Amino acid sequence: MNRTEFIIVTAIILFVAFALGWFAHWLLHRFSRVASGDVSEIDRLAQSLHEAEETRDQAITYLQQREAEMSSQLHQAEAELRAAMEGLRDARHEAEELRAYIEQMNQR
């Protein structure tokens, strides 16, 4: 086999490989084609997914706001508790002083 024959045989083999590849692609594309009903179903599902994501985002935002509000209320209640405990401690201390004063006055 000389050089020219080798080039022609190689070209024919490459062309046949190209033709088989193109035919396989066409065949695969023909059998995997999406029907128009399926496209509308996919669009409907995409819209539903988008709405669900928006609802989730709104819920997350609401929960974050509610958590911040509850945290603020908790800090306020803790501050009020501390103030009440200090007032109670002062009142107990004053009551002890008054008891001691009354006992001292009764002993005289």
C-alpha cells in the first residue's frame, strides 16, 4: 500500500466514523426529545419551586425578626429581675436594721 492509498483509506475510515457518530447523535436526540406537555409540566414545577423558595425566605425572615424581638424581651425581663432582686435585697437589709432597732428599743 502506497502513501496515496493509505491517505484515502484513512479518510474513508474517518468519514465513516463521523457519519456513525452523527447518526448516533441524531438517533439519541430523536428518542430523548421532550414533549411539549412535559415542558409545561417542568415550567409549572419550576414556578411552584420558586414560590416555595419565596415562602421559605419569608418564613426565615419572620423567624429572625421574632427571635430578635424575643431576645430583646428576654434581656429586658432579666434587667427588670436584677432591679427587683436589688430592691428586695435593699428592703431585706432595711427590714433587718428596723428589727434590730426595735429590739434595741424594747430592751431599754
